[in-house]
Amino acid sequence: MQKTQTAVAGSDVPPLNLKPNQREVLSEAWLDELALGLSEHGWMSLDARSRLGINLLAALKHEVQILDRTDAMKKAGIGRGSDLVRDRTVRRDRIAWLQGVTAPQAALFEFFETIRQGLNQRLFLGLKRFETHYATYHSGDFYKKHLDSFKGRASRVVSLVLYLNEEWQAADGGALQVFNRDNEHEVCGVVLPEIGRMALFMSEEVPHEVLPANRTRYSLACWFRQDEVPLPL
């Protein structure tokens, strides 16, 4: 973790104007929209550029690029702690956990905290905290169909993915493919990882996969959790 913090500490992103648009972020109507999408369909996709602002999105992309260039990101695995397995036939991305130690991360954490509180007020999910990491998919990388949490674990409840890629085309691959929570063989949505695009879904209910990327792809994954004590990363 120290290597990750050191890698981004020297970032030359100016610490000005990084906060999300608080007037829009705190919009009751926008939070209502998130809650409605999750309750009715189990997932949703929306453009969050006006909420987060181009400066913050650019700063976050700059951080993950630094981490990628300096080899501060680790091969992602399946499971946690002693159950962690790094199976390259299932997923091939690299990740770096965020601790909120930089100005861009602190601003992002404020945004996620607003969402946590808003979903609790509307859906009574009992979300106590969140965790988040950067993810890099190089050309050829993928993540096969999976759920983010096993049913009954009461840990990861809501998943959020935020994309950081400019001028992304369908031919670039790397799309998020979402399956119907009532029929895991039916594709109900495909989300291109364009900068500012955000996808939310119920962690225990909605299968999804990342299709093979044809160019380097950057994103952030966040999980809103019901448990209180963080497990070892």
C-alpha cells in the first residue's frame, strides 16, 4: 500500500476545482433516480460528468495512469484475505485500492458518501461504509461473468463502476455486459467505459462481465457494504 501512496503523491494535478458539483450531487431528484433504478431493475447506467466535473475525472485518470506506469498496481484476484485466488482464466485486470489520501480521492470519497447516505434514506439498505479501487485492463484483459457478492453474505450490497476513458468506441472492446437478474443468460445492458459513465447494480443479484479490451481501459470500482470492520485487502 505504501508503494501505491508514494506513486500518486508526486502527481502534478493541481488541487483546485476538484470537488464534485455539490448542488447537483445533493439533488434529491438525482438520488431518487439512483434508488428507483436499483429497486426496479437491479441496475442502471448514467452519465455522471456533470456531477463530478471534468477536472476531477481528469485528475482521477491521471492518478491511475501514474499507478499503471510505475507498476504500483497488483494483479486482481477472486475472494479476499486467505481465500484470495489469482486465476488468470477468470480475470486479468490490475488494481490499486484507494485510501482517500490525495485531493482527487478525497473529493471522490465525498461523492460516494453522498450516494451511501442517499441510498440508505431511500432504500433502507443499512450501508455502513464503502471501499474502492482503481482498475486497469490492458489489451486482451477481461473479467468473466460473475456476481460481486454471494447471496446472504450481507457485505457488498451495491456496486458502482466509474469509467475514465476518453473517446472510447465500441470497437475498443472492454464493455461492461450486464445480465438480467431473473435470467442470467439474458443480456439486458451493455455499457461502454466512456469517461464519466457510471453503472450501479445490486452486488448479490446482477451478473456481469467485462469483455476483452482492445486498448488500455481505466476505471474505478466501489462497493457499498453493510459490514463495519474492513477485511484485509
